[in-house]
Amino acid sequence: MLITKQTCIFLAGHKGMVGSAVHRALRAGGYENIVAISSSELDLRNQSQVQSFFNEYSPEVVIDAAARVGGILANRDYPYQFLMDNMMIQNNLIDASLKSGVEKFIFLGSSCIYPKHAPQPLKEEYLLSGSLEETNEWYALAKIAGVKACEAIRKQYGKEYVSLMPTNLYGPHDNFDLQTSHVLPAMIRKFHEAKVKGEFGEIKVSEPVELWGSGNPLREFLHVDDLASAVVFALENTLPESLYNVGTGKDLSIKDLALMVQRLTAHQGPIHFDPTKPDGTPRKLLDVSRLSNAGWKAEIELEEGIRRTYEWYVENIGRVKEVKL
């Protein structure tokens, strides 16, 4: 499909962390015909509303950045919502795209689609080769269904429907609610608040920070602006496969991550890990060679990315995103 700066692109989920980053990247790339609509105007879980929207706007490309997301605690406490809401959102978008003649669809998921004990680093072909991690299986199951729907359309109809599976994301407009957020934004908030509380004491020592798990699991992190650049890359290029990992290809332990966040936030108190709380998957590192061989690589180093995110968080305290379930 020939993509021009006037191609009509429907960006679903444009107000979220991922969607807003993609929107910025598209604007920076000179794309002039971006359709973005809020959830108050269009409920993506409602099939008839979605189809009516497609009938009215006739998008040529669809980028699906819409999803219900959250960390271990949120996934544990709300399994039905994580499964059903995500399936309804993506199924409605994919089906309406097919029925409306959309030639290019970019589906965004998560590396949690891969089995808990799959070999590391995780290759795209490991999908459905084993059991999922229990703490996020409901979200993962929904995303797997989306990946397979795009693959099926690609095989049956020959359309450019591609799935991008990013590793753990972070960046501006992240969710910083301690009950529903992922590990990195939660750390940023915890260390910052512990530091600020300590500044009001006579001794000026940061309060301790309590973190879930042992600190031993290894995780990979990708700045959301890098994911956005991968989306633009997928938009502007014809990719031969239906599924691509998006990451840095580098990981570190949760303990080392905590020490990095502590240093960047200038927190000076102790860190306490609670090994009675779940760790999640022991290691989750993506093999990013498929997308790398296609011509795309991440550019933002983790320390610089966390520094930027922390600066954004401090500047926006009081209006940062907090997702209540």
C-alpha cells in the first residue's frame, strides 16, 4: 500500500501513553490526516458504534493503541475486564477494518503473550509454545487473539495487517497509580514521594521504599517514543512477517532498576523488597533481530529515558494519569 502524508490514519487510543506518543510521532513525520476520537465519543467495545464510525470516516490505515492495561495487581484483581474489554476493543477494530477495506492495520500488544518459561531471549516463533505467566494471562490471552486475527487476515486476504509486541514500556503520560501501574512508573512515584516526605523531617533522610518481590527477576524496558518510531517504521514500510518484537534487546534486574531510579530521583533512604509478594516471570527479554533486520532499532538508553520520564512526572504532579479499576 502506498502511504502518503495525506493518507487517512485512524489512531485508536490516542490519549493513552502509547497512543499519545504515536500521535506525536505521526505529527512530527508530517502526517496531516490523522483521525483521533475520545472514548466518550466512541466506545470501542461497542461493535455497532465502531462500524458506524468506519462507515463515516473511511480510514485507509488503522493503528490500534487502545487497550485496558495495568500491572500485576490490576491483572490479578480484574481478570474478566482485562480479558473481555481488550477482546472487544481489538475484535471490533480488526473486523470493522476488514469489512471497510482497510489495507494496513498495525496492532499493538505486549511481550506477555509469550510463555512464562520460554527460552530467552523470546523469539516470535515461541508464541503458544507453553503456559502463560499467571499474573497477566488474561491480558495476554486477549492480545494473542488479536495477533492471530491479524495473521489470519493476512493469510486469507493478503492485507498488510501486522502486530508489534513491545517489551515493558515507560515514558510520559504513563499510569502512576500504585494499585494499577507497571513496575517502573510505580518505582518513580514511590522513590519521589519517599524523598519528598523525608525533606520535611528534621534529619532530612528519605523514607524507606517498599517494593514487591525479591528484586531478582530480569526485565527489559523500552521508552514509549521508541515504540512510536517503530509504529511509524511499520507504517512506512512493507513488513514480510505478521508479528514483530519491539524492544532494546537488553535487560537488567528489578533490584538494579530500583537502584537506578533511586539515583535518578536523588532518594537516599533504604530499599526493602518483600519476597512474599509475586515476582512474575523470572526473565523476559525479547529477541529483536527480526525487526532489527528489517531496519529498525531502539535509540533511547534506559538511564536517559528514566531521567526524561522523572522530569516529566515532577513537572506534571497533580495531573498525572492514575487508572482506577
